[in-house]
Amino acid sequence: MKFVRMNTSMPTLRRFVCAGFALAIVLAETAPAFAGRQVHGGDVAKILNGRQFAIECVDGTVGRGQVNHAGVATVAYRRPSAPKGPDEHDNAVVRVKGVEICLAWRQFGGGGGGCYPVSEEGHGRFRLSTGPLWCDISPK
């Protein structure tokens, strides 16, 4: 019969757990101060104007787009359930309403129009959201 001495492995486990907690606290304290910070829709529209961007949505939709100097957003995207083949495309006029960006899509996001509050989730990453649904846009 073989006996395992628990007290020899406990200090190692205890150190590991303590180090994990310490790391979690440090990461929480050093997280970017702007993550989730609401920003003005007009400021984000200015950043996007004339630039390309990447898009990633909560439902797994990914793509790329561009806002031209006339304020029209054009996107090419792929839904997670889409079969292999060409990307889908859509466009919408970008309007600003306070802290929101308003878009009227024909197909993207199920089509239709809406105004979405904008938050800065990280350096150069903005989230347009409504309830639990969101898409992150990252200018290039």
C-alpha cells in the first residue's frame, strides 16, 4: 500500500492558487480605463470617415467595411452559418444622434434601421450595441 503525503503538495497548490488570485487582481486593476466607456457617436463617425474597418459581431458574423467621405458604410461579411462562397454585401448611410450611430441596412443584422449607442472597448475598438446584441468595429 502506498501513502501519499498531502502536506508536501499543499504548499505548491496553495502558492499556485495565491499566485492566480494575485494575477487576477493585477489584471483587473491594470485593465484599460476606457474599456466599455461610452463615447459620442460623432467622434466615432469622424474616426471611421474615409477609413476601412474590421467588424466582429456577437453572433459570430465577421467582415470588413469602409465608410466613404459621403458617410456611406459598405460592408462585406460572412455569417457563421453561411455556406462557403462569396461574402454577403450591404451598405447604409451613417447618421449620428448624440452618443448613437444610426444605420439603415437592407440585409445586415436582419435588415432595417436602428440607432446604437457606441462604447470604446479597447484601443481602436468600438462597440455598437443594443441589449445583448453587439458588433465591434476596429478601424484599420
